[in-house]
Amino acid sequence: MIDLGIVIVNWNTRDFLDKCLQTVFAAEGDLTYKVVVVDNASSDNSEQMVREKYPQVHVIQTNENTGYPRGNNIGLKFLGYHGKGQVDADAPRYALLLNPDTEVPPTAFYNMVQFMDAHPDIGVAGPRLLLPDGSLDKACRRGFPTPMVSLYHYSGLAKLFPKSERFGRYNMTFADIDQELEVDSVVGAYMQIRKDAIEQTGLLDEAFFMYAEDIDWCYRIKEAGWKVWYHAAVTVYHVKRAASSQSNKAQFEFWRAMLIFYRKHYRATTPFWLHGLVMMGLLFKGGSGLWQEIRQPTTPLTQS
């Protein structure tokens, strides 16, 4: 059985994807892996580059930019993960969502697989992610954006009291970056998921277009009894927003994703006064374009 099934969703990031695949195929260690690139209708000849330079990669070309979760689900299904209770016996032991704007050191895959093998209660794990300036990509270890956690973060209390476990939970700023840490969520730029956890919880929710689908998946996996872990001993490099920076709708989709996540997981238990604050905050951040989504959601919530 293959150890690691790697899914890379690409949209017009050919040069980043090329560098990423160079590092993927420079991997060292006793493990087997399979790579699928889902190209979301790129216009920069990404597909041609992959087919010519990396014939060992399976390329799936879509007819439109289907979004991050749907693109990943296409790749996951190719690898044998079809949904809740529908995972092929020969599907890889772990699935890995990997962004095309990452660079993976030679032993990263092996060490991440070894880590999860040694901790069978962990359903999802992610490494330390470093940005080009050497700082931590804060999304690689974070708390769920509950109404109160979000309030502390966006009100500025998290910045005033970054070492507070209460106020700093959004980005886990109270913990040292070298600390091995159980977290609520890791980021989809490098997100390694156990086969059994996928079989138990299903795939990514395609109600999201980009952003928060990784948080939602971690939420469901934790609800099923698995742990989510930040493995600081492994470092991966992340340019971040190489694709989303090209899209004018990226900022809107971020706040739309926060609205979807809130509706799905917290609306039913949020008191009216706090619900009002959440809606006002989302409208303030997301702009008038979010009003229609609040009044009449365009996409039903699903759990694949």
C-alpha cells in the first residue's frame, strides 16, 4: 500500500508548481508516494509543464476554476477516497493536501509519516510553515474561529495580549513556535490526513470556494474523536497566496467562508446579542457584497 497520496491544486502558478514538484521528487526516506495535480483551468501552460517535466504525475485538467475544496476532492477521489464510508482498500495510508507555492525539504514527507505512525490517535497533522521572510505562517496552527475567539482577534485584544491562552487562541500566539502542540486546525497548504479519519468523516465541504474548508474538515475530524497536531520538528516553506493574490474575489471569499463556517457550526448555539455582533462584524469586514449571502446563501452546506 502506498504511504502518501499527494494532491496539489493549481491555478496559474506554473513556476511555483514547478519548484514545488522539484522538491516533492527530491524526497528522501523509506516511503512510497503518489502525486496528482488538479489544474483548475489555468491559462499559463501549467498543465503542459507538468506533463512534459513530470511524467510520473497524474494530471487532471478541469474546465473551470472549481475552487480549492472541489479541486482537492477531485484529486482525493482519484486516489481512492470517495467520501464518508467510501474509501478504497488500496487508497494511500495518508492523504496530503499540498499547495503549489510550498517547498518541501527532502525528509519532510518521511518525518511527517513517521510522526503520525507513532501517534495513531492523530487524524490530521501539519508541520511548521515558514514564510519567505522567515516568519511563521500563523495559519499553520490555529484555534477554531468561534464567535468569542474571533471577537478577541478582530477587536485587537489578541494583539494586546498575545501570550494569553484566552485572547491569543485564534493564532495560538501563546505557544512557542518550537512547541509540539495539539491544535484545533492546521492549514491546507500542508495538511496530512489519516485514511481512517477520511473514511469516518468524508471529504472537504464544497460549499466553500476557498478558505476555511481546511478548518471545517479539522472540525469534523475532531468531532469524530481524532486529534489535530502541529508538528514543529518538521519545517516546510510557504510563499502563501500565490494564486489567491491574482483573484479580486479572494477577500470576499474569505469573509464568505467565515460566514459559512459560522452558520454551519455556531449559529444554532450563539445567543441573539452575540449573533448580531457577528453579523455586523462580517458585514463591516466583508462589505455590502456579503449582504446577499447573509440573506440568501448561494450554496447549501454539505458534508461530502
